[in-house]
Amino acid sequence: MSVQEITDDSDLISRVRAATGYDESDLSATDMESIVSTTKLRLSTETGATDWYTDSGLGLALYAYTC
């Protein structure tokens, strides 16, 4: 998968599922959303960031932590 700007949570979840191979039978949509939410909280606590998709670096960090 090429590195492109991640645009929103849905895009992030699709990319994480593609990278990990976890589909909804392995990890429900609710569980994945919880993981993304927890990851955002962790990164926000560490960096103070909250505009995940306005900065491609933050989107990439969110992707890396979520995977």
C-alpha cells in the first residue's frame, strides 16, 4: 500500500484492516472504533494533537499506533 494522506476514521480503519488482515469477523467494527478512539486518546495525551487528518504526519502516526 502506498503512503497517501489518510482523510478520516473510515479511511484509517480500511487501511488498518488491509495492513493487519483483520476483517470484521476477526475484529468487529465496534471493537475497531474503540481501538481507534483509544489510540487517539493516547497520542493526544502524549502530543496534545487532536486534528488527526489535517496533518498527514498525525494521520500516519495514528495509523502506525493503531496497527
